[in-house]
Amino acid sequence: MHTKTAAVFTQNNKRYDVEKIRNDFPILKTTVHGKPLVYLDNAATTQKPQYVIDKENNYYKKYNANIHRGVHALSQEATEAFEESRIIVKKFINALGKNEIIFTRGTTESVNLVASTYGRENINEGDEIIISHMEHHSNIVPWQMLCQEKNSKLRVIPINDDGELIFEEFEKMINKRTKFISVVHASNSLGTVNPVKKIIDLAHSHNIPVMLDAAQAVNHLPIDVQELDCDFLAFSGHKLYGPTGIGILYGKVNHLDAMPPYMGGGDMISKVTFEETTYNELPHKFEAGTPHISGAIGLGAAIEYIEKIGLENIARYENELLIYATEAVSDLTGLRIIGTAKEKISVLSFHFENVHPHDVGTFLDFEGVAIRTGHHCTQPLMKRFNIPATSRASFGMYNTKEEVDLLVAGLKKILEVFG
Ligand code: PLP
């Protein structure tokens, strides 16, 4: 049994009630190999509270229908719930209008959408696109594909040994050929939080648009797209305690208006003849076909759930866990933390001198502790640190210091066995 977690206080001085939160997540009562589940793989995907599960279920049980096209009651109810979620997302990231919120399958699709539409229209031979050395493959490959097609150049902001962007190098990289910048807000492998406002301000002073991959930021850091002034922002529902297969592309309305559609099909059209098609208004122009209706409803519910607790309260609590875990592992023989930036989300990546990450992950699994091992879809980053993979524990709103203790106890056993 867990011992009591020391209290962390919320903004309005209430105790952060982690046990109450844990009770909202049915899966946390699961056992794995006969041990209580300790789920520390939140950067890969987060667990879902009953509130989200119920909202998705209710759609299928009570008002399942296709949206936008039906005059019957169920279709209208489904359309209302779907569009209500768009408004919830709009408010959550403080977009100017709901027409700036495009439902996609996730971060990956959102980046591909921008590369294939904005990119194809605006990037030409000899132009340069800047990304960083800590990007997830989904914010590398779409730009690489575009560069190959257009004969343009992908440039990479280097990072230091702590896993922080070297800003002076970024400044030097900007020139008149730079036409687009796409960077990760918070790194899934290192935890680093990038100085995105500074990046955007500098880019805008040269009239260069900036896209943010907020897949890992959105559930840890409050995001205000108007304050950030980013041109595009992408995130996934499943990292935000919501469903898989649903995500968001935010884009400034002037960009979205000027961009050609991504996919053709139903819903994205205004009028179709065999000779010509005119396109629907935003956001529908980018939402061809039947969308993931229950997913969108579930994403809205996830945001409602998070907002009840308060993202800032969650962030403060997770930061406590990160500090606690970082201290607890720092004495372990041969363990090197990968990602020691000053500003981090609650991701703890590490590498043992003499134990392969795969063995670490497998051993911990038998202790009931779920972490992720591998390259985390950041192969160039692994190369930068000269390692094939890391072991990564990533903490969510429901984790506890006692769970960190179980992780550390597992790591100590590993050292005894493999050490
Ligand atoms: N970007 C970052 C930083 C991520 O961590 C991930 C997923 O791990 C992605 C992009 C891709 O997200 P998805 O697979 O949900 O499209």
C-alpha cells in the first residue's frame, strides 16, 4: 500500500487531492503481473478519467449520428456536441475564433497538413525551413519530404549537453531564405521546455511564420495562442487525458483562409460539379469526411476535466514529482539523466552505463511499473547524446511520490541483478 503523499497546495491554497483524482481513473486500479499498476508512461499516452469515458460512451449509447448533414434530432444533437467541443478547445488555448480550430487525427496529421498545404504553397527552391535537434519524427519527416519535393533546405537548431536549444545559433541561422520555423514546445524525450515566445518574436521580426508542436506542452503548461502569437499549433487528444485518433491544428485565420485544402471529400466543399468545386468555409475546408465525432466529444470532456483541477495546479504538482524523482535517481550508480534543462515538463529520461534500456523496461514491468524505453521517435536526438535509447519515466496528474519510490526501488533491484 502507498504511504501518504506530502501535500502540495493549489493556487487557492487547497490541498492537491491526488487520491481523489486517482479515483477518477478506473485503470489505475489495475494490477500488472500481480502488482498494482504504476503508470509512468504518460508522455506516450495518458490514461482516461471516467468522465471522458462516459462522455464518449454516451454519444454512442444515446445520440450516435453523423454530423452537419442531418435535419433529424440525433444528428443535430451530435453536431451540437461536436461543435461545443470546438468551442471548448478554442477557449482552452485562447484562439480568436472557433474557425481557427481544425479537428485532425493528432499532432502528426496536423503537422502534415501544414507541410502539405501551407508548405507546398509557400516554400520554393532554395528556401530554408528551421526545426530543432530535439524534434519528434512527426515534426521532422513532413518537412524533410517537403524539402525533397521543393529542393529546399532543412536546417536544425543545435542543442547543448543539457538538452537546451542554443539560441545564439538559432539567431545566426535566420536569413532571407528562411521561410518557416517549426519547433517543439516541450520535448517528449528530454522534457525541455523551449523558449517559444522568444523564438516566435525573433521569427516575426523577420516575417517568418512559426508552428509549435505542443503535443507534450498542452497537458503541462497553460497555452495562450494569442499571447504566444504562434501561426500554427498542433496537439493530440490522447496526451491530454482524452481519446486517441483526435487532435487539433490551430492556425491563424489569415493563413488558413489562404491555404488550399488538405484532403478532398464530403463536408469540405461548398459546391461540386464535374468541372469545378468550391470549398467550404473554415474550419470545415480542412475537415473532409466523417470525423472522429466521439473523439472530439471526448477531447472536449478531457479539457473540462483538466480545467476543473486547473492546469497550473497540475503543473505545480507534476513539477514536485519531477524534482523528487530527479533527486531520488541521481545517486544510482552509472545512471545518467538525459535532459537536464533548467525548464522541464515532468519527463525523466535516463541511461544506465551497463544496462540496456530494454532490460530496464522489461524488469520494471514485472514490478508493475510501466515506463517507456527506446528512441521515443527522436532518433537524431539519441545520436546527439551518443546513445541508442533512453528509459523514460513521465509523470501525469495522478502519479504519486510513492509511485516514484516504487520506480526507484525497481531501479535499485536492476542494479543488483545487472550491476
Ligand atoms: N510531437 C511530440 C513532441 C510527441 O511527443 C508526439 C508523440 O509522442 C508527437 C509529436 C506525435 O503525436 P501523435 O502520435 O499523437 O500524432
